[in-house]
Amino acid sequence: METILAPLPLGTSDFSALRKSGQIYVDKTGLIYTLASKRQKFFLSRPRRFGKSLLLSTFESLFKYGLRDFHGLEIEALWKDESTYQVIRLDFSNLKGFSSAEEFSELLDQYLLDTLTVNRLVSPIKTDKEGLRAFIGWLALQADNSVVLLLDEYDTPLTSCLNNPQLFDEVRKKLWRLYGAFKQWDGAIRFFFMTGIAKFSQTSIFSELNHSTDISLMSEFGSLLGYSHQEVQRYFSGYLEQASLQLGIEKEKLLEELTVNYDGFCFERTATQRVFSPWSLLKFLNFPSNGFDNYWYESGGQPGVLLEYLKSHSTLKPEDYESEKQVQLDDLALSAKFSLLDDKVLLAQTGYLTIKTVRGTTVTLGYPNREVSVSMARLYAEVILDKKAINRAGEGYLADYLEKGDLPAFVKEVNRIILGIDYQAFPLTTEASCRSAVSIMVSSSSALVTARGEVHNALGRSDLEIQTDKNYWVLEFKFCREKESPDFLLQEAVRQIKTRHYGEQLAKCNLLRAALVFSQKDRQFIRWAEVPDGSVSNFVSALNS
């Protein structure tokens, strides 16, 4: 008899609805109690699709209805507050799509009026009355410790106009009045919690929210959002068994693959706690027969703050794709002016990079998992290549050629994609930039292909190694400047592969090795050779026609 599993909480951001429908809830209420028991203001930064809205909905249920929805959860034995509160929950992801200060003002006013009316805090109000003034007036009349304010995605209206400084400033001023009211009528606020992706200092938000506590990097709350390994095995054991059977792999191997693809996010300064992306894991468990697909890029991997930043900065360079990045811990912890925001910090805030190690005050950032690494390659490709070129690259041809072992077709397709690169903005002028460009193309072409740059063995380091389902490729690149001999460079690359035994440390794989020469003059790969296991001279070079 087939076991009936509790429904997955996929796409459910309402805590009460989740509990009433019997969906799985990964119990975070011990940490929620630690926060809710305090009369404080908190801020939490997390990437999209990590459950920020569900967290605020959980606070909402607790303060509005007490323990009604918390039967059997950890907080049930801890929460002693028998009071209920007027809970105002604002979701600023609704405040976008405006093109002028007037439009934003109307949008904010109407949203605040609707919020007051829906919560039955005021009688229906005419829409021509200023909603911000009405909201502030209502707050001013509330008794001490009677209101709970929950603000989701505070930064959405600001990121909607990042490339329009005048509009940004007008939006900032309008919001400043709202946050100023939170400070002025602080006595009424029993609890305040705000979420977002980025943290901007020039908005005056954090100065107005005096004595607010940023818990984004606190080790105590590193697992507040996302699922730990222990939680995955405890709450989703039945789904793991199902997936193991459907895919025909052992449960231990399944967990390894899930870890490689969806785990690895670290949100705290000790760099000891890592969590799964909840959205990606749940999407996998919902239909494991689809395999280890990439759910990050399409759902949460294109946040407005990052896309707007790239429009005006375009700081991504091919050679930066594979390298780990270092920042100061204070740069991650403190807010900054958007014009001075470090791109590495923004990539960490949006989830493309995560904390790998912390030594003293220096933080090393890297990709949390394969899914994000592939998504980052796609983001690089979007910036570096034109739409037509990346659409072709994204159809899997490169991955198909590698899987078939068809080196000439692979090189021909790489050369075609290179034609789409803006050489003025992203010149390929070094061996490293060529290697990284190919790595980006390959990684963005398929989630089933793993590319790693500069892989070490005892005798040296190969330029690029690529794992497909059937083959393991080792690629060695040479950059041919004017007056250099491409044939000599090709032979040198082949010799290097052979004498340094690249890839030979691997057991039980179909090893394929190739040398490629990129011409600075022709701006394409003009020589390539597959390197067999025979003598160094036993290879066939090809000239791209």
C-alpha cells in the first residue's frame, strides 16, 4: 500500500493556510520565539525564494491569533504572551511599475489606504485622500505596544528606479515620511520586522528606524530561512524515498546530488551553517522524474536590484566567472550607498555568491552550488553575449557536442557564439579570458554539464575540465598573438597535456583531451586537436575554415 505523504509547502507563503491544509512545515518557531519575545525592530536580508514572506506570515499569525496555528510546534511550549495585536503587514513588492514621482505617490497612497481598509482599521476612505497621511494619522492614535508592523521587500520601489537618480530621490523622500512615522510613534509598536534583498544607506531608512537590529549575518539566525541537512532528512524523508525509487539511485547518492545542486548557502559570519534553497529543493521533490533541473535562475535568480545594477555598471568580466572573491566582513554587514555598492556584495545579497570562509575580517565568497554556478554563467552570458547568441547557446548544442565527443562541431559552435561578444566591452585578450568565456558558454548551455577551471594535479593545473554524463573532457588553451606560430602553440598545448598527465588521475571515466589555440587577430579558435593516448606527435590539427 502506497504511503500518503503530507503535501509539500510549494508556493505557499501564508502560514495559516499552510497549517490548515496539512502541508509540511519545517519548524523554525524556536528561532521565531527568540525574535518575537523581544520588543524590538529587526531587519533581515535574504535572496528571493527563501521564504521571507512565509516568515512574516508566521509572525502575523502569532501576534494576531496567538497559538491558534502552532499546535505541535516548538513555540507552543514557549509562548506565554496571551495578548493579541493589531498587525499591519505591508508588501512593497506591490509598489513597482511606476515611471514618475507622481505615479509612485499615487501607488503608495492607494496601497496604504487599501491596507487600512482591508484590515478594518478605518472606514472605507475616498481614494483622493492621501493614504500616507491617513496611515500616519492612524498610527498616532494607537495605544502603547498595541501594533505589530511587518514590512516585506522594502527595497522593491527603490530598485525599480535605480537608474533614475532624480526619481530614486523622490521615492526615497516619500518613504522617508513613512519610516519617520515609525520612529515618531515608536511607543505604539510592539514588534517590527522588515525584509529585503539589498541594504541601502542613502535611503535614510535605517537612520529613521533607530535601534533596529540587523540579523542578516548573525550566527543565531543563519538557518532561520532555508533547510539544513538534518531538516531535509527529518521532514522530507518520504519524498526522498520516492525520489530515490523514481531515479533508481541509492538514497545516500540522492542526498549527495541534492547537496551539490541545491545546498551550500551560508548567511552567517562563522561560515559553519549551510542551508538548501527551499524553492529548488521543493521543486525537485515535487517532480523528481525531471532530474536535477535548474530552478534558481527562472524563479528567483533575476532580482530587480541586480538587473538594474547591471544595466548601469556591467562590471562582469569573463575572467572573473571562475574565481572566488574576497570582501571585508564590514562590507557585507553594513549598508552602503548604491553608487558605492561593491558588485561582490550585491551578488552575495542576491544569492549568486555565498560565504565560503571567514578569516579575521576577510570573507571569501563563492558559488553555493552547481545550480547557482550555472545560473551565474547564464547571467554572465546575458551580459557578455547578445540575446540571439545566448539563445542558441542555451539550447544545449555545446553540451550535446561534448556528450557525443564531437570536438570540431564544438569548436565551430564556440566560434559562432564568440561572434556575439561585444569586443569593445569584453575583449578576449588573454588565455584566461578565453578559458573563462568557454567555461561560461558551456555552463550556461546545460545544467547537466559541470565545468571547472584550473584543476590541479601533482604536476600542474589544466585550464578547463568538463564533466558530461558520459565523457570527461580536459581542455588546454593557448592564446596566439600576432607573429606567434599557432602550430607551435598547438604542439606546446598537446605536449603539456601529455607530460603533465592531465585528467589521468581520474578512474573509470571516458577521458577526452584536447588542445585549442585562440587567435588574437582572427578572434576565434583557429587550431584544435584531440589528444589521444599515443605519442605526442600522433594528433590531427584542424584549421577552421
